[in-house]
Amino acid sequence: MSESLNNLRFDSIDQVLDFAVTKEEEARDFYLEWAQKVKNMGIREVLDEFAAEEQKHKDMILNVKAGGAFKTKPGEIIDLKIGDYFVTIDPDEKMTYQEALQVAIQREMGAQELYRYLQQRSNEATLKSLFEKLALEESKHKRRLEQLFDEDILIEN
Amino acid sequence: MSLKDILSPFSAWKRTLEKPYTVKKPIEEREGADRYRGFHVNDIEKCIGCGTCEEICQNEAIDMVPVNFIHAGKGDSGLRPQIDYGRCCWCALCVDVCPTGSLGMSNDYIWVTSDPQEWVFKPGVDDKIWKDDDKGYRRSDEAWLLDPKLTPMPVMEPDVRKNTFDEMAYGYEVVMAVEEASRCLECGICIDACPTHMDIPEYIKAIRENRLEDGLKILYDTNPFSESCGRVCTAHCQDVCALGHNGDPIAIRWLKRYITDQTAEKRNEILRIGKSLPQKEGTVGIIGGGPAGLTAAFYLRNYGYHVVVYEQHDKLGGMLRYGIPQYRLPKEVLDREIQTILDTGVEVKYNTTVGKDISLKELKEQYDALFISVGAQIGTQMPIEGIDTPGVLVGLEFLDKIAEGQRPDLGERVIVVGGGNTAMDVCRSSMRLGAKEVFVYYRRTEAEMPANDEEIEEAKEEGVKFEFLTTPTKISKQGDRLKIECIRMQLGEPDATGRRRPIPIEGSEFTVEADTVIMAIGQKVDSSMAEQAEVKATRWGTFAVDPDTLQTNVKGIFAGGDCELGPDDAIHAIADGKKAAYFIDKYISKKGKHHAETK
């Protein structure tokens, strides 16, 4: 993990949740930015949908911050591991639906890895548990995107 | 006269003091024999409304009627038999002929009613006490009046055909074709299932009656690629054939081939190709000379329009030529069929890629209407490490080279990844190129393979080996060969959609070597030209159209075939081509009328 991540310090649940909210906002803005760059109107719609999903994730975390609970239970999400074997790609204004999904899956895997790293690094039990729940939420997002890849791209495989 | 005769009128008087005695049921109720032919029953779920019972009834006691809760759909007319017991003689011919075995007879025989109209009823629909009776007369295999076995197509033996690209199916001879055509019930259920709604019972009847010229005309009414379809069609008609429920479906594909084989030499003459075509004002540009584009061209010429096809290759045919190998569809067969279309007066510009050599916008300005039919010609790539390693090929590009006559050396061991018809064409072609071992690796189970069952069977007969629930994860070079890292899969629990998806089994990684790996995991459309004329493309890269008219968001630009539907079979592309021709004609006619009115 990078030096900037090594410097991250969390002392409270609120700090962790604020960090998670920022991450979801970054993801949302990323998709909105690329939605404006791509020429294919169909791919623009896909990226807008991804942005809307990230907004939903942000709303969910804000709800938790306000006292709500995480809905996903451990063991509920089965990892298809489709993205685990992907080569990394960069977004492009001519990206296809397949490439847009790959980019999105990559981002979710990155987020999941980040929370797992923070969980491992944390010494505080409450925060450890919180990072674990956030990682679980990211795995749910990854699963949703991998399911789309399975249905829409891997039609003959 | 005897004494009895004299006294009998007086003995009748003794009855005047007796109370009348009425027997409500004049006969003592006794159950009918187990196989008694009593009142009809019908399993309306099994029944497909084919009307064969109506046809065979000698007393015209059966009518096929609509039922309000049964809807017509693929393989079901939506009608069910209604029987008039004023006419029925309980001969059970209707039961003995029923293709699905849905119609039977209970062993019930007593029905008392004061309303004679009740005796016209729909078994299985109208609620009767015998509705669920198990006893009674049912069709048996021995008594079935239909022939369940199809006339087999003579084909090359697997050990011979796996070494040659020569056509593997020899075609029906006369006796075989007539025998097979005689099995047809003329129920017409197949017509709706066919994407282009070919009049199948009529052309089969033409074979029976030896009217092959009529048969050819019937074929060309809806499909100018009947000769190719007679070899490679996915035959949705056969999937719903009434006989297929308890026997072999009619070999409709082979019968179509029989007509086109027998009439090939005189085809243009029979169809009066190029003769007395109407002349209409209007020009249509067609982008892509595959089955969709050329079908549209054929029918548009027959409407009377001037048609120009733009084709990026130096030959026409699209996936029929570049995607389907010679042993299934010989190039000379395709060439003569395409020539018939060209003989109607279709103009072609070869080696011209719209979007690069000429823009879609320019074409829009030149023609009254455009039809985009570029197909889905780009192979999907697995985004795994090593996909660009030399020796890893793309299935569609490989088949393209084979179609152009190239015969690459694939080495001894070939692995094909994928489970669709492209993968089957690739693996079988690899065998023919001399590979000693050809494997197909498919990520899911055999039951989920999208390829035709026939293709899978023939591939197995030719020695192709299948590994299911297996997928490559990384490819690299190892000396002269390729090293392929793979993992085994298992089906997970059903998810919210009810589908069980493949999940890697931890620790099941394994490595194999091969000389060539060919990816055949899917196809996609190149719709980059769309932005040149502001045509909307979907997320899947297909052209977005109004499904009823095939018109895109830009007036006068239509799209059809794989580039609109997504990768599909030839018959859907042909259906789209015909439909597009109809709606382009309407569009141009309406446009012409508008111009005339505003002058």
C-alpha cells in the first residue's frame, strides 16, 4: 500500500465513515466525469448508472452514520472472482461496455483491498469490525458488476 | 285367435289400480372397461392446438376453438379441440393420431342432460366429472398413426470428414425427401416459430406432390437464402414441430435443401429473376453484404428501388462466408445463391468500409434510405494476462482466414475457449487442419452450452474433447509452446435471479500446454460509424432501433441483423432484412408522397 495510505489514521467510527463517504463521492465523480468524455451514448448511460450506484452507496454509509445498520451479512455474498484474473486497464473515451465493466470491477476490488488493509492495520476492535463491514459492502458491489459481466459479456463462456 | 289374444285387452285393465313406477336411470350403473372409449379428456398443458384431431375426424365432429385463458405462443396455436357429441362416433382416431398424446378418452359413458348444447364441449377446458379420469382409452406407441422416426440424412463418416473441408452432408435423394415430407401434419405451428415465417407446410406439400418449382417460389417469398439455410439454419421450426413432442421433428432444414438442390440450375428462370421488376423512384444504400443486407437488397429490388451494397471484404456473404466453414456451407453454394440476388440488379461496392473509406453522413446525403447490416464481426477477448501472446488467436479472425482459403498450421494440440456455435466451428476446423488433439474449455456446464446440440454431437464424433467448468486464467510462452494456467469451477447456489453461476474452486489451479489457443467466447459489433450521423448505439455496441420498424433515431436510417439484435443466427438476420425492406419501402413512399404534396 502507498505511503499516503500508511499515513492514514482513524480514531473514531465517524472518521472512518467520513472517509468511506469521501471514497464513494470520488467514485461517483469519476464515473460522472467519464460519462461526459465518452462519445457512445449507450456507454454514457452505463457510466451514469454506475455513478448513481455510488451515490446509493454513499447514502447507505450516511444512513449508518446516522445510526442505521449495514444490511449485508457475512457469508451472504459469493465472490465470482471474475475480476481477480483481469489485467488492469485504464478508462478511455472510446471504451466499450466490457471495458467500462472491467474498470468498475477494478475500482471495487481496489476499494475492497483498501478496507481489508485498513482492517488488518487497525488495532481498535470497533474500527476493525467497521472496516470489515465496509469491505463486505464493496464485495457486494463487485459481485453485482461481475454478475453483469457474466451475463452480458461472457455469453458464450 | 288364441284364448290369450282374446283375454289380453282385459288383463291390461289391472294396471289402472297400480301406482306409476318411474326408473330415473334406465340402466344400472356399471364402470366401463379400463380401455373403454368413453368421453374425451385432454391435457390442455400438453395439447399444442395443432388441429390434427380436427383433420382426421371422419365425422367433422371436432373444431379447434380459442380458449380465453390459453394464449398462442411459440409452439402453441392457442386453440383447443371442441367435440360435438351429436356427430362423434367414438372411433378414437383423434386419440390415435394426437402428436403429443394429450387427447384421450375416459371410461365414463353416462351423461344425462336436458340441454343438448352441452354435448358440444371442450375436453380438459369444460369442467366434467370425468376430467381427471386415469382409466379409459389412451394412445399407445403401437397404435400411433404417425411415423415418429425421421429419414436420416446421409453424412460423411466422422473419421473421414474430420480430415476434410468437403461438405459433410450429402443431401436427400428423391425417395428420402418424399418419405420425410409425408410425415408432415400441415399443422402450421412451425410457421410462427420461424423468424421470417416461411410457409413450411406449403413447401413440404410441394415436395410430396413433386411441384419443386412451386416449392422454390414459396421459399423465396420469405427467404432468398433458402439454400444456405437448408444447410445451416438453427431451425426454430424443428424445435416446435408437433411430431417432435413424442418422436423426431420433421427434418425441415433438409427438405428446404432438397428443393434448392434440385432446382439450383434453373433457379433464376423459375423465379424470373430480373424480369418485369417494377420501377420506383428511390435509392437505398445497404451497409454490409451479409444475410441481413443482401436479403434487404433482394426485396428492395423487387419493390423496384435502386440498391447499392457497401461491403468491406472483396466478397459478399458476411458471417455465412467468413464465419461458417466450408464443410457446413460450401462456398460455391453460397456464391450461386448470392449471384441470384445480384442478378436482380443489385449494385455492389467492394472493399469499402463505411465509417473509414466513406462516412455514414455522406451516405445519408446520397441515398433516400440506408440500411445498416454490418453484423457482429469482432471477437470478444478475455481480459486475462497473456491474451496477446503469439499463438493465441481470436476465433472469428481464425474462421475468416479459413474462409479465404488459408490453412494455418496450428500444431498438434489446440485449446478452444468458449461454448457457442463459433467455438464448435473453430474446434472442428482445427481438427481438419491436422491437430492431433483439440480441446474445448467451457466455463459452465454442458447443459448451458449455447451451441446447437447437433454441432456439439458432431464435434464429439470427430474426436474433439470437452472440459466443462474450466477456464484459463493466464497464458504465457514456454519455449515453442503456450503455457495455459487454468482453474476448475463449480456451480454456486442459485442467486436472486435463480441462476447458479460458476465459481472458482480454491486450490484447483492446473497448468496445461498447447500449441495454439483460440478464443471463441463471444462477438461484438463495431458501431463506431454511428456517431458520424448521430445514430444512437446501445451499451452493447448495437444500433438502437424501433423494434417494430427497425428505424434508428435518425429518419431514413434503419439497422438490422446481428448489429441490431446482437450476435444471433442467420435466419434472424434474414427476417430483419425482409422486415427492413418493407419498412424502408413504406418510408420512401411516404416521403415521396410528402414531397409531391408540398410542391
